[in-house]
Amino acid sequence: MRVGVLACEMLCRELRETLKSAGIRRIFIISSEESTERRSVGNFEELKKQFLCIRFRNLLNNSFAVEIVKSSELKKVQASDENVAVIRITELKMHDNPHLLIEEIEKGILEIKDFVDFILLGYGLCGCSAKEVRDVIRRAEERYGIPVEMPSDEEGFFNNCIEIALGRDKVRSILAEEKGTFFMTPAGAYIAGEPHVVISEDGFLTAEDTANIIKILQKHYKQVVKIFYSEEDLADKRYSAIVERFARRFRLRVRSERGSADALKNAFERALRRWQQKAEAGEASEGNKASARASEARWRQAFFLSHHK
């Protein structure tokens, strides 16, 4: 089984749990095509992408065999006989530019389509319209014949990563009780806990103007919800310190809520089932050509469901 993943780094915890449950053993993280030697001092966008890949690799290293590769090296995926995932991670704050997120998804699908069996999109709508996302998925499936799934429930795609982590109804319930709520996840906390600077396009480091942000938070926000996925998260002193420091700075009370990877796992399960059905249809029409892969798909689905209960 070869799964393609295009996802935001905010969902790295959920993604790790989903791939572990699915029995993935090896992961290829796609990085920039540019070599270290060719990077110029002013090419900060490329440096940020490299840093993002390394940060994500470090999260996965204890659970998988992980390799950072260039697009031109994806033939390694085809040569692997293991259950593998090919992942391109996009940085936090893509919701600031929804049109760029749509472009990233389309480019990512084109990049990995020939090397994977199906594709999982680890995003909420993040400012995009549901129609825009549906159109991207429809075009990919019609042109390339590959199943593509994104987290959703009976109402449709989730609006953001917080709804994916907590569920749409839970987020609504929390906001109904207190509209002035800021949500924080372990991934978001660790990213925000790093030096608070912005790398500008001209290469200068500029501190963000936080004065207005502080005023807005102090005036309109009353609490921060600390999302945790395990007892390990609750016992994580660094995570707790980041949340508590944030709460003190903006005079917010702290509330804890348990999140889960279920929404992402459900999307994976749907994509896996559709790939299985496609393989079985090919087996029926072409004899035994697809039998080995279809058998693997059935076994993998049973394995995933048994660990997902």
C-alpha cells in the first residue's frame, strides 16, 4: 500500500496516529528540489521549507523509518515493497492565503499521483469554499483516476484543524459557552513557542507588532482551550508551560479538552475502501492482474479497522 498525504503541519499529531494505525512502516517526506549547495542566503522560503521537513521528520522518527526526498527521487517509493506514505507538509498559516492553499493542493496531487494508490488531504477548509475543494478533488479523480479524501462529517468538510481535532459539535458547544475562546494544540504550541520573529522577503528579521494583538486578545478573549490527545500530552511540562505563559500574558483562563485523530482516520478509511473497490473492479475485468494488490488492500483495511475501534 502506498498512500499519498498532503497536509498542514498543524495536523502532524493526528497524521502520525493515523499512519501508525494503518500499519505504515516507511515515510518519504518531500522536500525542495534545490540542493544545500545552491541555496543562497536570501532564499529564506526554501530554508523555511527545509526546516519544516526536518521538524516533521523529528516528530515521526520514533515511529517510522523516515527519509526526506526530492520530487525527482520518488521512484524510490515504487521500488519499496513496504507499506509506505509519501508526504508533503505545508506550513502553518496557509489559511491566510486560501488561494495559495488550493494551488498547493493541486500541485501536490500532480506531484505524487503516479507514485501512490490514493491521497489523503490533511486540511480543513481554512478559508476556502467547499466548492473550491470539491472541484480540486473532482478534477484529480477524473483526470488521474485516483481516490482523494479529506476529513469531513455529515455536514461536509471541517472548517479548520480545531474542528478536525475536537469535532464540529464540540467546538460549537465551547464557543456557545464562551465566544472569546482561543484554541491551542501541542503542534501549535510548539511552533508558537519558538522565537517569535518573521523572516521577511528581503532577508531581515523583523519582530511582529504584537501590541495590537495583545489588545485584541485582552479585550475579546476570555479563555484558552488546551487540546490534548493522551496522558503524555497532559504530563508534557513544556506544552503546559507554553499554554500557561500564553494564558498569563493575555489574562485568559485555561480549559483542557481531549482531541482525537478520528476525523483523519475516517478519511483514510474512506480512501482505502475506495482504492480496494477500484482494485477489485480491475480484478474482475482483467482477471488476476490486480489480485495481489486487492488482497493487500483487504488485509490492510481489516488491520486498520481493528486498530481504529
